[in-house]
Amino acid sequence: MGFLSAKRSEKLVDSAIKGIDALFFTQEEKAEQSLKVADAQMEFLKTTLSENSARSITRRYLALAIVGVFLLLILGAGMAYPINQDYARFLFELVGALNSLVMMVAGFFFGAYMIGSHIWGKRRTKEKAK
């Protein structure tokens, strides 16, 4: 058997033709691809808009864990201060390290509510009053 047998040369030619064909997008292929993209987007919206999806429940548990640890460190530092001030300072340093993370979590979960109800809500009521 030689390097380029009949079957290998056929496969080589077929793969070259498929490669060239893939370079050009016909209108039908564009339409099919658009339908696939639209279906994928609808599926993504269905899974992410649901507040009871596994992802949103996991986010809630993680947020509660982060805020819970933050509050426990603050309470622990307050209770440890009369007994051991150095340990209380150490706990407050840990609180300072977690501060930006807790603010991001709070902003993510409550920021949209605060903006929507307090900032935009006040503007809407002022505009309706005029």
C-alpha cells in the first residue's frame, strides 16, 4: 500500500471540499444558524430568569454564608474585646479583609432593588405629580 491509496486520496479530497464549503455561508445556512442561536438564547433566558433555578439558589446560599461569616466575625470581635484585645483586633482585621467582598455581595443582591425602588421610584412619582 502506498502513501496515497485510492481511499486516502478520496478522503483527502472530501475533507478539502468540506473545508472549502465551510468557508462560505449560504443564506439557508445563515437562517438555520440564526434559528439555533435564537433557540439557545430563549433557553438561556428561561433558565436564568427563574428565581428558583439551581444557580440562583446556590448564589443565595453563598451570599448568606459570606454575610454570616462577616457578622460572626464582628460579633466575635465585640465579645472578645473585654477578654483579649489583641484577638479582637485580629478579628477586626479579618472583617476588614472581607469588607469589599461583603459590599459586592450586598450590592449585587440589594443594589438593583435600591436603585429601582428608591432612585427610579422617586423619579417616577415626581414625573407623575407634574
